[in-house]
Amino acid sequence: MSRVQKTIKDLFYISVADDYRDELSTTISQTNIDRVVLFSRIFVFWELAMIIFSWLFKGRDLFVQPGIYYFAMYLVLLVAASASAIMFNGMKKNIDQHVRGIQAVTIIFSISILSWCAGISLLDQISYGQIVIYIGAIISLAVIPLFQPYILLLIYTLVQAAFILLISLFQPSGNIVFGNIANSTLILILAVVISRMRFKDCVSIFENGKKLEQKSQELETVNKELKQANEKLKLLSQRDGLTHIFNRSMFDKSMKLEWRSCRKNRLPLSLIMVDIDFFKSLNDSFGHQIGDHCLQQVADVLVFCANRSRDVVSRYGGDEFAVILPQTDQDGAMTIANKLRENVSKLVISGIDSQACQSITISIGVCCVVPSENSSSEDLIKNADQALYEAKKIRNSIHFQSIDVIDVNVI
């Protein structure tokens, strides 16, 4: 394509990105149909008024030239505007399926209105030689509907050619004919420029809006992914990498939280400390993989037995675990501790012989307290750990440690 051809194309055709073309056509059709329906109704009411006033004020003069021609033009526009309003209202119900039809009818409507106004201005040549109606129609057509510049240029060219050919038949003055042709042509050129600017702005605004919408969606997706990643990181920061139960940091946070809650409501809080018996020997004899598997199996048992929504099972360190039991008294804690020991004793760890399997046992230390101002969570942990120490002396046992504080009476 030569540079001249490209310049002409860029001048009269505003390119639209392929991704947005169909949606933009639908949007423009929606805009055009709303405006055409509005102006069709205005034309209907105006022509009805003109017919009535012409009948009342002109009387018999209405049926002599040129009055009869004006009257006929009023009737023609009344019928055309009414038909257009009805047709467009029907298409308006389902614009997506009538985009091409709306475009075609909008062009036909524009040609009809422009031709009608040119006809009125031709009739006006008989009386006073003005083309105000035609000029007004040219300008209105540039600012009311949205057209590609080449389409509006074709509409203008078609009607203007007819107007130039016919004006000399209605206007005997050559000077007036020349002036009207020159003025209407200048206004027509300016109208094409105005229409082009409006259509280009419409395309730019639409494309920028779609790009912003796309960027917004991409940003929303990224934010969603970041949120999910943050949640995973948060979860990972709370979990032990090997056993997938809560880690020591989460144990500390949970203990402080449950301590405050139980102290506020004067409810018992129990802590179970668990240690795998002879774990170092098992680890040294069968390797770290078997040891890790053993830790995972024991952790699963703890989670299975301490399964209330507020129970917190965590890896306290090495082969030691901790179970926080909010709102649980001594009897409840001892019941869960016995379940833990019984279920762990039933574990079968693949990769070691049956004799070694029988040695997978745990020692448990239990402590229960009703938190008060005279005690602390550190006291609870210390005494539970002391109970575990006493239990480990005889292995595979449960030892209960009492705390001599107000609100607790344990023998």
C-alpha cells in the first residue's frame, strides 16, 4: 500500500483492535439506537405539531404551492420517524443479534433525515433562499450518531450531490446557488472532521477502558495468587515441616491465647507432653528415614486422639510433642493421655522388625490448672515437662503433675 493510500485510509478509517472490534460494534450500536429512538420521537411530536399548526394558521393556503409540498414533507417525516422508532425499539430488545441490522438501519435513517432536510431547504429556495435546515442536519449528523468517517462521508456525498444537482431548479439566483453550495460543502467537510474526532475518541476511550479492565483483572489475579501464596507461607510458618502439625512457635502463641481465654472464663486448661521412648536408639539403629517416619506416625496418632476444634497438637522439639487441651479437666486429660499411649502402642512402622515395633512406646506428662493471676503459662509448661521427666524414668508411663495454686485442688 502506497503512502498516499495509507494516509487516505488513516484519514477516513479508524482502526480498532481485533480483540475489541465486536464488543465496540455492540457498544456503538447501543449508543446509536438509543439516540435514534430519542430523535425519532422528537421528530414525530414536532411533525405532528407542524401539521396541526399549518392546518390551523394556513387554512386553504396550505393546499397551494409551496404549502402543499411542505405539508407533504411533514407527513413523510412523520411516517418515517414513527416507523424508525418502532423498528429500533424492536431491535433494542436484543442488540447482540442485530448489530449489523442496526448499523444498516442507522445509515438509512441518517440518509433519510439528511435528504428530508435538504428537500426542505430546496423548498425554502422558493421563498427566501436559506439552507439553515440542511446545514443543521449536516452538523447534527456529525454529533448525534457514531460512524466511521468514511461511512459519514459517503452519506454526505450522496445527499450533497443530489442537493447540488437540484438547487438550481429551485433557486434562480446564481450567486445564491453558489453561496449555498460553497457554504454547505464547507460545513460538510468540517462535519466529517468533527465526526472523525468523535469516533476516534470513542475508540480510544473504549480500548483504554478495556485495557484498564484487563490490567485490573490481571492485577486481581496476581493479588489472589499472592494472597494464596501468603496463606501458604503463613501455614508453612505455623507447621512443622516433617510432621505437618503445629511447630513450637505456634505452640507458644496458642498457649498464651488459651491461657488468657481460660483465665477469663475460669475454665481448666490441660497440657500433655509426649516423648517417644528410646527414639535415639531407634534412629541410630534403623536410620533417619525410619526415625522420621516414626515421628510422622506418632504425630498422626496425636492428631487423631486430640481432635476437638480447639485442641492444639504441636511438635515441641526433637521427638517431643505437646498437646494443649483447653477447657479440659484432669480426668479428661488423663483419658486422652491413655488413648494416646494405647494407639501409639498399636503402631506398626514399616522397615523395622516386629520385635523393634514393640518398642515404639511413649512417655507422657500431664498437668492441669485453672489459670489465675497467681499462676502463669510458664508454670503449666514447666510442671508438664517435670511430669514427663518423671514418666520417662520408668518409660511407657503416664505421670500427672499437680500445681498448688488457687482454684485448683488436685490430689
